Amino acid sequence: MTFAHGPMPLRDLTGAVGNTPLIRIRQIGREFSGVEIYAKHEGFNPGGSVKDRPALQMIQDALAAGSIDRTKSLIDSTSGNTGIAYSWIGAALGLKVTLVMPESVSRSRKQITKAFGAEQVFSDPMDGSDGAIRLCRNLVAENPEKYFYPDQYSNHSNPKAHYLGTGREIWEQTQGRVTHFVAGIGTSGTVMGTGRRLKECRAGIQVYAVEPAEPMHGLEGLKHMPTSIVPAIYQEAELDEKLSITTDAGWDLAERLGREEGLFVGHSAGAALSGALVVAARLHQRGERGVVVTLFPDRSERYFEAGRL
């Protein structure tokens, strides 16, 4: 088997982050003739999600700046995927990690982060990801010498990871043919950093962000911006448009991706594809051609509870 990272041994597992496959979506959306739809499958990262990229970039930049060492614990709020990324990267590099998560995150995510040795602190599930952010900030304020707080929602190394990696990879993998990019909003690092890189490659590329249509939604990892703490790294003016996708649409398309494309992905991936289909439908209606690229943040197994398949 040949891997994208080449035949040479890796110094450690962090060298396997990135260079994820771009996959043609052939069955879903095939009615939109003249429009090609592709998905950047981030579940192929070592930690199983797109969050490996910003977590690694934030840690590498902090190490280079001397902001973190083995005496401090990296602490951040997370709904799951970034926590898994911090956990395995911390284990690989010998760093302590503390995660603040809503109590409602899936049991599998709790078990995975615990297996990597991370300390876990849980916030009120009714407060969602914003509650975890507030609790994390309070812990840091109370113990500033104990923690290094990268703050994924405000850290410019987050979109930097996608500017340097994701955007460049998409441009190269499509051989410069990409016309539209669609991604969900969580911290917003993915859509911001990738969008900036693609627009530098060609100014006419359009960038769309996908957010849940409902304030109380079931698309884990995504933010409903009008009712959430808006990440400091989020710059809506840089987007061409923001698309609202319902929880039902995201869940339905995630299930269809398994049955019709053989892709076992999370519900946020379903929402991202739903947004890509909106863009594809518009192009088709206008009789235009296009290469629409979306991004699947993770795989689906971490959303299942043991014994409930």
C-alpha cells in the first residue's frame, strides 16, 4: 500500500497530518450535469478529523515561541474532535493536556481522549460549546501559571494551518480547477484559512460557509453564529455567502453517503455536502459548469455509543 506521506519513516505521528484524499462524489448530486462535486476527507488524519491540522499548528507555533513546555498543561474547550487532536498530539510530543468539554459529548470521544491520557473537565450540557468556553476561561483565569491556553477560537494559527495545508492541497489536487469551496463553521478556522489560500490562487473562487439553521441543533461541532459566541478568527466579510442547513438535512445526507458512496462520515459532513448541493443546483439551473469542493471533517464511528448500533 502506498501512502500520501511517502515511503520514509516518520519522526513521530504528527508527520502524518494532512495530505488527505480528495474524493469525487459520483452518485449524490449526479442530476446536476456539468458540475463536479468533490470532498476533502479529513477522517484520514491520524486523529480521525480535520482538527488535527489546527491543533498541531497551534502546538508547533507555541513550542517555537516558548509558550508551552512540559511543566504546563495545555487546556482548551472542545466539543470533541479538537480534544482528540490535542490528546494524541500531546501524547506524541510528551505534553500534558486538559480538556473542557460539554458533558453531552459522545461516550466514545470521552473514552478516546482518556485513552491518550488527557485530563477531562466537563461543563453543563445545556450550555453547549459556549458553556465549555466560559468554564475553560475561568479555569485559566484562576490558574494562569498552571495552563497554556491556545484558545482555538481566537488563535490565528488555526486558520494558518488551513492556509498552509488544506487550501494548498485542494488547489493542487484539483489542478487549479476548483471554482467553489464549501465548509461548515465551528471555530471557522477551516473556511477562513482555506478560503484565503484559494482566493489567493484565483480571485474568482467562491467560498461558502455552512451553519446550522436552528439555534438548538444536532450538528455536533458546528456553530449557529447568531446565537453563539462568535470566534475572533471568524471574518464573515471574507465569505461569498453563508448557507443555513437543517439538522435533518445533515443527518439524512450523512446516512446517504454511507449507503450510496461508501463514505462513513459524521453529520457535519452531511451538512457540508448539503451546502455543496445547494451551490451545485444553482450552477445547474444557470447552465454553468463548476468544480465544487467541500470538506468532510471526520469519520462517523465516534458518534456511535457502544451497544447501540
